[in-house]
Amino acid sequence: MKILLVNDDGFDSIGIKAVADLFKKEHEVTIVAPDSQRSASSHSVTLAPKTILWRKVESDIDTYAVKGTPVDCLKLGLLNFAPNPDIVISGINSGRNLGIDILFSGTIAVASDAASLGYRAIALSAFDKDTSADIYARCAEFVKNNLDLFMAYNLSNGVFLNINFPKCKPRGVRIAKMCVLPTFIDVYGDKNGQMSVDGYRGNGGFEEETDEALCNDGYITVTPLTVDMTDYTALELLKKEKFVL
């Protein structure tokens, strides 16, 4: 199987290496990832006319370090280094991508863009940024154990899976909807024209049966997401309105 690995933490991150090392013996694996940390890049891309620099990395895995965004890496991988992969795997991210985090995540953006182009894609994230190598290995093992399921499942065009791993030994696997309540409290300060950025994450008040609640409770969460952000209820209501030109 042909697997394209991308992330937003960088080509040498522990998470992407955990997946690559586990899959390289049985599959054709290519890593195309940023040359440095690019978290919270969301779906940003390099616009023309500009040049994106990349370099081949000396490794036992086909690896390319790109001076660009995570989505730049995906597009470069699909165009040059691993065209027509059977699956695009984004991650394993260092830190969770649950709930509203999804809107800012470069990890999610890679899977979303791949899905929009018609490729099967999954995004993987580990709950804590300081997760040990053993946790990443366990996450990768979960993907390996369920790869046939992920490949066989009939995802409609534009749909991809967002998978998050808890900070403890998993209690099980739960299919979860996305939490839409903000759980990270941003703190901004302005002094003498300089904006400081800080914040903290709340640990409660999650909506029941959501990715936030279930992953915090020790479950691996699997959330199907779609690139189609249309609210179809509002769409039908707005069609009935008479707008003034």
C-alpha cells in the first residue's frame, strides 16, 4: 500500500516517525512535512508567485523537508513525491485536535485538503504535547491494527476521520461528534504596542458524547468530518427569503 505521511510538527517529529517506522516494512511510505514547527497553520498555503524550497532528508524512509505550510507539503507530496497514494495520514500530532481546535489545526487541514481532492485521509493526534514515545507507538499500533477497516469503510467524497488518543491507557474506542463549545480561554494583553498571547484550557463543561468529553474520559475518539461546511437547514430557510438589491 502507498502511504503519504504529512504533519505540522515537522519531518523529524516523534509522532510521524512512530507511524513511519511501524509501516515501512509492509508498505511504501513517504514523508513530506515542514522543515520546522508549523502548528496552528490551519489551511494556509503559499500563494503564487512564490517558490517553495524543499530538501531530501537522509533516512531509511523516503523523507522530504519542506519550507512551507502543512498543506503545501501535502500538495507537493501528491504532485511530486508520492502521487496517487492509497491513503494520506496526517500526524501523529503532538497535542490534541479536539472540538474547536479543529478550526486552527494544520494536522486537520492536511486531511481535509486530501479528502477534498478525493483521497482517503485520517488525522491522528495524541492528547498531550509531552506524550512519551510509548504513547506514540501505541497510537501507531492502533492505526496499523485498524488499517484494513479504515481502507474498507465507504467514506463519501470529502469526508475524513479525525482520531484522538487519550493521555492514559485507552478505555476503548468511541465514535464521537465534534464539541462546539470553546475549551481554550485565550488571554491577550497589550502594552506599549506589543500584544502578549497567553491562555489556559478548561477541564470541564464539555458537551456529552463529544470528542472533548470522551477523550478527556480516556477513550480513543473517532470523528468523521467533512469539508462541506454548508448548514443545509439554514440554506433551505434562506432560499425562502426575499433579499433587497
